[in-house]
Amino acid sequence: MKTRRTPVVVLWLSVILALGGALGGMTWAQGASVDPQSLIGEWPGEWTRAAGKQHPVRGPYSLTILRVQGDRVHGQVELPGANRPKTSEFKFEGQVTGNTLSFERKGQRTELTIEGNRMRGSWETEGRHRKVSVTKK
């Protein structure tokens, strides 16, 4: 008497491979999360904005993460000489979700993707879109 094990074995192997792929995906997604404490410190860099047919407008952008409480991030942004003869600066409270730091202040929204010791993203205010790139000191 012959038994038909082949379809059952193939079915079980498929289930095991599918579960392994799902678990592997979960591990990857968890790996994308960032420990907010690792962000504390100075992050100098620059902002850029397209200026029509002209060369892009750019300037220094300095982000300092002062403290972290859970996923809440407290920091300061300095914009040396940003359209003014003196430095513009402001404090913020933001949030880390996965590998993204975001914060808002008086109509300015900043969203940065954290990639190890670099952050890149956008800073938007009054309809102007700027790209931001910073690297941890």
C-alpha cells in the first residue's frame, strides 16, 4: 500500500518557508528602528533649495539633540546667517518613529530619515521646500 506523502511534505515546506520569510521581514523592520538616545549630540550640515533656473540656494544647518525622553526628542536648530546678518535659532520638541525624526515649529515642518550617523530629509516653511543633510560629529 502506497501513501501520498509528497503533497503533505511540500505543503509543510511551503509553510515553513513562508513563516521564515515573514519572521525575517519582521527582524528587518525592527532593525530599521533607531534608539533615540543615539541621536544626542551635534549634527552639522546644510540645507539646499532649488532657485528656478539659477544655481540652488544653500546654507549651513546645525541640529543639536539636547535630550531624549522615550521617543520624544528635545533639540535646537541654528541657521547661521539664514537671510539675516545674524544667526537664527530655535528650540524644538520632536518625535522619533522608526528611523524618522520629525518636528514642527511655527509653521515649519522638518522630517529627517536617520541613516546611522547621517540624517537627510526636508524642511518646509511658508510653501518653500528645502532639503536638509546633516552628519553627527
